[in-house]
Amino acid sequence: MTSRPETPLLDTVNLPADLRKLDKSQLRQFSDELRAEVIDAVGTTGGHLGSGLGVVELTTAIHYVFDTPNDKLVWDVGHQCYPHKIVTGRRDRIRTLRQGGGLSGFTKRSESEYDPFGAAHSSTSISAALGFAMANKMQGKPGRGIAVIGDGAMSAGMAYEAMNNAEQAGNRLVVILNDNDMSIAPPVGGLSAYLARMVSSSEYLGLRSMASKIARKMGRRVWGGLEKAEEYARGMVTGGTMFEELGFYYVGPIDGHNLDHLVPVLENVRDSGQGPVLVHVVTKKGKGYAPAEESADKYHGVARFDVVTGEQKKSKGGPPAYQNVFGDTLAKLAETDERICAITAAMPSGTGVDRFAKAHPQRAFDVGIAEQHGVTFAAGLAAQGMRPFAAIYSTFLQRAYDQVVHDVAIQNLPVRFAIDRAGLVGADGATHAGSFDITYLATLPNMVVMAAADEAELVHMTYTAALHDSGPIAFRYPRGNGTGVALPETPQALEIGKGRIVRGNDKGGRKVAILSLGGRLEEAKKAADQLEAKGLSTTVADMRFAKPLDTELIERLMRSHEVVVTIEEGAIGGLGAHVLTFASDTGLTDTGLKVRTMRLPDVFQDQDDPTKQYDEAGLNAPQIVDTVLNALRHNSTGVEEARA
């Protein structure tokens, strides 16, 4: 008689409370099943794989030992949270990751009570966990703040600012340093695991507490000397002296894949009165899946892939990616200009700076997740006569806005900002959308702001920025592949503050003018075709510059057309607002002219296919046509802001 196969442990766990019912001896099997589920799910959806595989055992151990969701668990950065999502009641939706209407690729408060804090940008977890811990302490409630922070996130100053302020939280704060790349610790083995268990044990901590009381009675000088001696003695064998100086009790390093080591240490930390505590866990990105372990980036971000072979199902051919066009162009310009250098904040391949670095390694700088430092570093380079390009995603440049204002714009230093991921970005959703850079840069005196309509324009704008030595200049471009236009063999220097007409004219006799900034130009052309088919003669202008505006071109178009529509991949306050202000200041709005501004809606849009996102935002050709037709049907005259 054939025995019935046992139910997989993963099928018995819907929430962490179910996980805690398992025997410790079952956790290894559970983790193996959890890892297989993550691999299969990401193979279906694409996403961040290596980081999640590296924390499977850690996820299991944390939810097994701590009382989540009463203990608030913050993952930093949130892309390592896929195993966490499976364990916390979202397994039935895990194959909707990063899809429209599906699960976010990061932690998200509105998605689950087990996601107490969204962390899609880096290095925020310790501050947030400290906030949870202190709120509970002040309100007399139980519950810890637990931050799981990757080693890369520890390159940002904010993490250390939080740690320096954490001592008052006591044992309510636990920081788990997930060390999967940095060589900040000796090799993990049996001895280090034994030491970690020993120094986190109640026996050791009790003895330590008793000794400290005796030493305090002997006087402050004796107590201080003994405390430092014990701290540095432990630091010599565990490597945690730096964290001790910041007020943390350091435990580690321990093998983050060995549950026999990991669970007892976390239990000791949970049950001790010592704190705040930093647990140093060493893991391996891509753990347990050979293609990920062998990949140079450990399958950090992947397209859908074949689980058996690991082969990613990426689209073949097509136009080059915008970041590669930028990187190749900058590398070529640097061949004849030794002043050109490039700075990135932990995103060399995402920004194309890796291509520049390959050609000019001595002039490429990856500052880590430290955008504030990167911008001021670029300002110092510019002040000393270099031509620095700070290549930073739009959403990450937000983190350095004070430096852009204080260290660059006020001093009128010629830092070049290459702003990748402008506009909506698809699967990464609201946290990574480049919605606000036009607004927050174009409001600054001395700043020049350009937006590339296609990859050829990006070549010209990179060259224009290289030559611009009279102050700061920024140029933005979308995520993904270009439009397919031919790249120029020789870049052209654009005249600052001058746009171009790509269809129609500004001489009069035409009905509609569309003023496009950036990547909506192709949709503007499609809309013009549809309007022409309806008998509405249409002019399309690529404005190129949000600041300074081409006021001469704008005035000519406003005086020669009945309807003027601006369109941009940015929030309110960008091109449309500046055009309306100019028209109001000059009296152009007093003539019966109909002006409509099209921009991103005043919401944070969730992840989806980019085309669908722009449909939702009302920035594709059909919505442009509707905006024009509605303006022409409007009985009253004057100015209105409208979004289809």
C-alpha cells in the first residue's frame, strides 16, 4: 500500500503564528520549501531575486522568534521582503508581484499589518524601528522595533544618525545587519557562532550586569575603565567595536543560513534586558539557487526566467537603453576632455556609469547609498575646475535636495545632473517614479533643466551639459529603451533655453499647438495625426527646456493658435505651471486663448505596465486629443488647467 505524501510544511503556514507552532527541527525543511516558492514566484513575475534568497532563513527565524506583527519588523531595503510576504498571508498573491493591481515589490503599509513601514529607498529602517520602539515605550505598550538592514544600506549616513540616537530605546530596539557583500567581519564558523550565543546569553548578560553594579560602587573611574575593557575585549573577537561606540550591544557575526545558530541567538536577544542590540548576520545573496549564486549581480533584479535553467526571458534586440546611451556618450566625450568625471550613488549599471568607469576608471566614483555626499562631492569637483556629472535616479535625487540648493545652486557651481528614470517607471511603482524633479529643480535660480524626447536628444543634451560651465544644469530621461531613432555621429550643442518645432509652424493659420517636454513627444505626434484627421491643423513643439523657457517660441505659438496644450511626465509645478505664469505675466491669457496643461495626476500611482500607467495618468495620445476637443467645445474663454 502506497503511503500518502506528507503535506508540505509551507502549506500549513499562512501567518507567523502558524510558523511558531512548528518544532525547531522542522525549520530547515520549511526554509527549503520557502526558498523554492520564492524562486518559482519570481520566475513567473520577475523582480528582485538574489536579496530575497539570501534572507530565507533569517525571515523564518525572525517570525519564529519574535511576536510579529506586535513586534514591528522593518526590511531595509524592502526588495528583500518576498519571503516575508509569503510567510505573512500573501502567498496566494505572490505571483502578482510588481503587476498592475498586484503585490508591491517592496513593503507597503496599505498591503498588510505585517508591513508596518514602507522601505523602498534605503537606510531608513533604523530610524523607523526606533520610532516604533520609542512610541511603545512612551505609551507603556509592549512590542519592539526590529530593523533588518542590508550592508549596502549601511553606506548611508542616515543609518548612523539613527544608531547614534538609539540608546534610549533600550532592549525595545533590535537591529539585524544583513551582511552579504561587505568584508567587515572575520569568517563565520563554529567559534564565532559559539561566541555569539555566549555573549547574548542570559547567563553572560546577568554576570555582566552584576559585575557592572559592583564596579559602579567602586567609583566612576573604575567602572568606566572596566566597561571599556570588556567592550574592546569583545570587539577584538567579534569585530563590533564600532557599533558599541554608537551605543549598541553587538552580537555576531553569525551564519545567517544556519538555523541552529540563528534561532538561539535571536531568542537570547529577545529574552535579554540588554539593548539596543545589533545582531550581525552573514548571508549570501542568491543562496540556494545556483544561477543566482554564480551571477555577478547575484540576480539582483531579473526578468521572468526559466526556473530549471535560470535563463531570463528578456526581450532581444530593439533600441538601446537610455542609461547606456548616456554612459557611452559620456565616455566618448571624456576621451577628449579630461575634466569630465562621473559620480553615481550605488547604481553604476542602472545609470550607465559602469560603461564610463570601464573606459575611465580613475574618473568614475561610486559613493554608495549617499546621494547627499555625492552631490556635494560633485560641487567640490566643479569648484576646482572639473566637469562632474552626478548620475542619479530622479527619485533618489530627492534625498539630496538640500545639497542641490545649498551646495550647488546658491553657489552657481556647474554640476551636471544626469537624471535617470524620469516619469513613471512601471513595475517599481510609486516609490521609484521620477515625478517631481522638473518641479523641484525648475524652481531654483541659476538652474537649467532639460528633458530628452528620445535617445538622440539625450546625446545632444549630454554634450550640451558638458560644455555648460556657467552654472548647474540638469537633463532628465526615461527608464527603458529609446524610441529607435538613429544616434547622431556628432553631438550638437543645444542653444540654452530654445525649443524646436517638429511639426507644423508658428506662422499662423493653425488651430492647435502641443508643447511637449521630454518623453511624451511621440504621443504628441500621434495625437497631432489624429487631430489632423479631424480637420484640426496642429503644431507640435519639443520644448527641450523647462528652464529657461523658450518664451519667444511660446508667445509666437500662443498668438498663432487657438488652443495650446502643454504635456510633460512630471507633477504639477513643472512646464505647464511655468508656461501659464509666463502667459499670465505677459497678458497673453487676456486674448481668449485656451491653454490646457497635461501632467501627472496628484496621486502616487501603483506599479503597472508603463503604457497602462500613462493611460491612467491621462498622458497618451487619445487623452491629448480629448483635451484639445474639450477645450474647443468650451464656451467660455480664458485659461483652465485640465487633465483628461
